Amino acid sequence: MKLQFALTLSIFATAFIGDYVVFKSKFSHSQIFRACSDSLVHASIGFLSSVLFFSHENLMDSSSMFNIAICTFMSSFIDVDHIFVARSLQWKDLTNLKQRGIFHCTTFWLVLTTSLLIYSYIYKKIHIYVITWMLIVAYTSHHIRDANRRGLWLYPYGHTPPFHKYIYIFLVGLLPNLLTLLYNCWKPNIYKHTVINYKLIV
């Protein structure tokens, strides 16, 4: 319990301090600095969130490390759709977008992860089940942090109003704990004591 509390506080601190560094520090006028530091904050929150996710089950083994790496990577990789929208690799174009890319559409991820969860149930793929939850942790932390400025994009209904800063920080810290409960609640009995071997072919 102490570990989970410490990790939750670490997520709060990372979000709060990270936003200050990205948007209000003396380096914030640099578009390159803002883009790189923003991606680093997303990745850091994803890392802490995934560690918190697995800490509830004390599953800090090699398979957990693999999934934590996936979550950390995806938490930042979501921003790659800036390139698709800008159709350019110029910093000026990448940081002055008039619309959001597909990876920033919450509906897209809801459909994708729901489909993967159904697939994992039908074909009894425990590794797909776990990786899907890592995607859920990654995109929810990224989208909620971005929602502080632009709201959530829920196609076809449009965007929600921007989230208040402290509401978003609270949600980012709360969600990994909530998602762990859902993960265990929906986890089929056949998966309960399964050891994941990523050397096996899907």
C-alpha cells in the first residue's frame, strides 16, 4: 500500500512539475524544447502509471518489465500522429496544427482496445489481454493530460471542454489504480494463474 501511495504521489508531482517545465520555464519559448519535454513528461507518467498498475499484484518480473516498456513507449509515441496531420517534419508545422491526429481521438482507442480485449477472450491470449491494458493506461494518461488544454476528442460528438488542471492531475493519478481493479475484475478465471511467456508465437 505504501508503494502504491508513493507512486500515485509521484504521478501527481510529475504532471504538476512537468507542466511547469514545459509551458512556464525559461526554456518554454523554444518549440523544440516544448515538444521534447512534453513527450518526456508523457513517457514519465506512462512509466509511473504502468509500474503502479503492476505493483498492485506484485508482478514486477521480466514480463512486467516488457509491458512497462510498451506503456512508456506508447505514452509518448501517440504524438507521432502530428507528423501525419502536418505532412511535414518541420518543427514549425508540427507544433502549429489546426486539427488533431487519429491517435488523439479517444473513440479510436476505445474501439481498438475493446476489440483486442474481445479477441483475447475468444482466443484465450493472455499476453494480448495484458498488452491491451498497457495501451489503455498509455492512451488514457496521454489524452487526459492533453485534455487540460484541448479537452477529449470523442468522435463523432466532438470535443469536451478542457479539463481544469487539478482535475486532470487527480484523474491521471487515480486512473492506474482504477484500471488495475477493472483488469482483475474482468480477467477470466483461465488467466488467473497463467505465466506469460513472450518467447512463444502468438
